[in-house]
Amino acid sequence: MNVLVCVRRVPSPGARIALTDDGQAVDTRHLGFTISPHEECAVEEAVQIVERHGGASTVLALGPVEAQDQLRTAISMGIDHGVLLPTDTTDVDPRATAHAIADAIRTLESEGAAFDLVLFGNESADAGNHQVGIRVAHALGRPVVSGIKQIDLDAGVATMHRSVADGLEVCELPLPAVAAVREGLNLPRYPAMRGRLLAKKAEIRHLTPTLQPGGLRTVRLRHPAQQVTETVVLGHGREAAAAVVDLLEEVGAL
Amino acid sequence: MTTLLTHVELVDETLTRLSTEALTLARGLAASHGAELHAAVVGHPNDACVERLGALGVTTLHIATGPSFDAYAPVAWARFLTGVIDDVGAIAGVGPGSDRGAEVMAHVAAALDLPLAANCVAVEPVDGGWSLTRLRWGGVLLEDAVLEADRALLTVAAHQLTTSDADVPAVVEVRPIEVAVDDDALVTRVLDTTARSAGMSLATAPVVVSGGRGVGSAEAFAVLEELAELVGGAVGCSRVATNNGWRSHSDQVGQTGTRVAPDLYIACGISGATQHWVGCMASKRILAINTDVEAPMVTRADHAVIGDLHEILPAVVAEIRARRGA
Ligand SMILES: Cc1cc2nc3c(=O)[nH]c(=O)nc-3n(C[C@H](O)[C@H](O)[C@H](O)COP(=O)(O)OP(=O)(O)OC[C@H]3O[C@@H](n4cnc5c(N)ncnc54)[C@H](O)[C@@H]3O)c2cc1C
Ligand SMILES: Nc1ncnc2c1ncn2[C@@H]1O[C@H](COP(=O)(O)O)[C@@H](O)[C@H]1O
């Protein structure tokens, strides 16, 4: 099994997201960076699939050169190879991103084995465009499903389970296939020391992307009107129990 | 006359709330363009549903029929929509802010190779395209953007718009369409659905008792379970609780978990990171139980109790039992 996972470097904000003065971007001066939990699960799934079925896994990101950090984290979790499509701009439109990723996949596959499975997050943490995986699948002419919470592989068929309000929907896709997955697919491992050492030294392949205009252009980011809430402190410690139960009665919970 | 097409969804033959939201935004957009509002649906809308669509301003309803549409098949649904968009020459295709809405519109956009703006809260035509506002970061940030295309494709963000009817209800022309799709459009259709075990659903529980890092262990969730049981609610959790294996991911509230809107959300030992906050901010009231007065969850909550949740929750449970016994 050859599996490719696509991840996106995003800032990891705390309780409030600060913006740059011109409103063009999130102010990342005091922030760490990460990938979406959906994508973390995609990485874990790729590692587990290769552990179970053999083959190799690759992680790919389009973004600034610093996105190598996120590729290395994935490698420390057990991914074999890292590929960066370097860009100067941090926020590339989803259609342009998908075209560039599809091109890169064609290049990688022309040199070696084809990817039996390409995994995406269901939606990116920052932009939430809900589309890059589906566009890449169309470009490659492969079947794709979104919202996936379980993948079973057997004899060239991927059984995919999509979580819906009242249960799980089951689809069967012939390989090669594409899936956009959700957190809950598995419980991602913490990278072991050995993995982290390997990742530090791992070679990251650079493939320069051709970026065409995608058609969705950010003008600016802004905060929605803030609702200021006056917090009523009901009390401290166990003495507050009666006040809490009063509140439960007030909302009709008892 | 120009037209604008909205994809709407049904549950038990009636229109979903998110479809009504999509139609509310689409009607405004159609009006600003002098366009007629069309809707497209897969399924069997009942008479009341068709009437409801008229009240929302829909003049024509396209209904996909044929054996290919018995089960959800995103590609087949997208082929139906692109077919109608082409047939009526729609200036825009609008989808609801549901999982299926997002998936199907992405297929439409990929098939037409046009840009798509997901999770929009406002859209208007401008020179050379469309000016719009959409949600980012799960809803804590807004993005003003331009969609550079003659034909706009978008989805409408869930639970952001106040729905409204048209000033004058329309008489709906119903057009059933027998859509034949190739087998390749059915490769990803749903073959089977396994039902989740019944029980209080996190998404619809009137009270959610939610725990984070402050709870400390899987065992320590027992008192949250007990409280939830007493108030007829459900247990929720933060990502720290899921990542530590204390709770299953189906309990996680937040950007990559479930979004809840209960009458009361009780956040125990949860700091209030944005990615958690977006999952609970629609709650009618929030009670934060935290040792830290400055925790963002405390400063944003309606009510707070300051202190150790391991002391407070057992006291609350005892108080409920005492009042019930009395
Ligand atoms: C893209 C992305 C998506 C994410 N999605 C989600 C999501 O869906 N849901 C989610 O929850 N998180 C999500 N996260 C993670 C999120 O950023 C936070 O890391 C997480 O919510 C923190 O969980 P917490 O509040 O339990 O832990 P902490 O932030 O560590 O807070 C623990 C709190 O408990 C209090 N406390 C400690 N001991 C006690 C005690 N004895 N009694 C009372 N209070 C106590 C502390 O004062 C503190 O406020 C996401 C992150 C990213 C980057
Ligand atoms: N810049 C990127 N580099 C690599 N993968 C990406 C990038 N942007 C988006 N993706 C992938 O596409 C998924 C969906 O993104 P989106 O369409 O933006 O919601 C993400 O979860 C990633 O798996």
C-alpha cells in the first residue's frame, strides 16, 4: 500500500485570534504552528495502514518553507517521506492549491509507485474550504468520499465509513481512491524519541508548484461583533452547590 | 430572465433548517440580481414542503428522479445540479451548510472547475464577480473575500442567518427530471447505514456537562456522568480529554468535534480555547467551573463557580439528591 497524506501548516491560536494591523492575516508573532486534528488522524491512519499492509507513506504540504516543521512532525509519527511544494504566500486559494497538489501527485507517480490511497482532512483548520481533496480527486479521476471516520482495506477495495447524525454510512471504493477524513478516525500517537531524531535528519523533497489564480481572493480578515458577557460568579468551592442547583432549576433541568 | 439555483435537502419529506437558511441568503442574492429563485432537490418533497418553498420565494423546483437517486451518491447529486445549472443558465449555485451540502457543492465546483466559497454569511454581486463574507476558524473569524467568476458557487454557513419568508409567496412550478447518470457517478454511493445506539445525543441534549484537562482522568468523569444523568443531559469533553483517551471522540465538543447549543453548558476544567469555544458558543447559557478566575471560559461564561471541580461537582450532586429527597 502506498499512501499519501496532505497537511496544511496553520497557526495554533489560544483563546483569541489576533490579526495583523492591515487585517490581511492572523498575527502569528506569538503563536506556534500545527496541523488540523483531522489531518493528524490522516497521518496516523497512513502510518497504521503501512504497518499493517506494508508499502510506504508520504506526507505533502504546500506552503512556506517553515511547513517542513509539520512534515517532520508527521515523519516523527512514522511517515516515510516528506514533500514540500514551497510558496511565498501563506494563504493560497483552494482551487489553486488543489491544482498544484494534483500536479505534484502526477509527478511523484510518474517517478515511482502510484498512491493507492490519498488522504486529506475533511476541512482545513483555518480556511475551512471543504474542497481541496475533492478537487484533487477529480483532477486525478479517482473516487472520493468526505467525512470519513473508519477505513478498512481488503483486496483492492476500501470500505469507508462516514459519520452522520444517526449512525455510519458505508461506501466501498475501488483503489486507487481518495478520502477526506475526520478526527475520531483513530487516536494519533505521540512521536517516540527515535522518531523525532529520524525526522530531524529526514530529507524533505522540494517540488516547485505552478500556482494559477484560483478565483477566491481574501480582502481582509476581521472579528465578528463581540458579545460582551458579564459573568455572574455564583460562588467559590462547594459552598456554591446550592446556587448551581438553583440555576439548574431555573433552566428547567430538574 | 436570469435564474439562481439553490440545492435544498429533505428530512422525512420536509425541508431542513439549513436549506431554509440557504434559501434566505439565495433569495436576497437573486433579488439584487433581478433573478428568479429556483431550487433543486433529491427525494420526495410532500405538498406542505412545496408550499413552504413557495413561501420562501422559490418559483421552480427541480426534482431528481430515477433509480440512481435512491441512496446518497455525491457525484450523482452533483451531476444533477450541474445539469440544472447549465439548463437554466443559473448565475449562481448555492448549497446548504450541511456536510452533504459542502460535499456536493465541492463536487459541482470541481466538475465545472470554478471557484467555490464555503460557509458564506453574506454575498453580493460586484464588478467582475461577487463580494462575500465567509466564516474562518470554525466561526470565530470573518473573511471578506472576492469570488472572481461569472457564475458564483457557494455554501451558506450553518446557524448564522435569521431565516425569513418572501414578501409575496410564489407559486411553485414542479419539474421532475429523470436523470440518467453513468455508473462511475455511483461508485461512491452509500451502500448501507448502520444506526448509532440510541441514547441521549450530545448534539441535542438540553444540558451538557463537559469536562477538560481539569478532570484529570477517565475515572474522574464518573461524577460528570452522574450529574448528566440527574439532569437528563449528556456528557461532553474537550480535545485534551479525547487525546488522553479519557473519553471517546464522539463526546468532543468543538471545531473538530460536535457543535452543541443546549439550554445550559457546564464547562468543568476547560480553559476555553477558540477551537473549543466555537463548539459551545451557541449555548443559551454557559456555566464555567474552574480554579482560574482568569480562564477565558470563565470570563466569557454567563455564570461561574471558582474552585476545584472535584469538590464542587459532588456537592452539586448531593444538593440535587437532598432536594429530591425532601
Ligand atoms: C485546529 C484545531 C482544532 C481543535 N479542535 C478542538 C475541538 O474540537 N475541541 C476542543 O476541545 N479542543 C480543540 N482543539 C484544542 C484546543 O486548542 C485546546 O488545546 C483544548 O480545547 C484545551 O482543552 P482543555 O480546556 O481541557 O485544557 P487546558 O487548556 O489545559 O485547560 C484546563 C483548564 O482546567 C482548569 N483546571 C485545572 N484543574 C482544575 C480543577 N481541579 N478544577 C477546576 N478547573 C481546573 C485550568 O484552570 C484550565 O483552565 C483544537 C486545536 C486545533 C489547533
Ligand atoms: N496548503 C495545503 N497543503 C497541503 N494540503 C492542504 C493544503 N490546504 C489544504 N490541504 C488539504 O486539504 C484539506 C481540506 O482543505 P480545505 O479545502 O481548505 O478545507 C486539508 O485538511 C488538507 O488535508
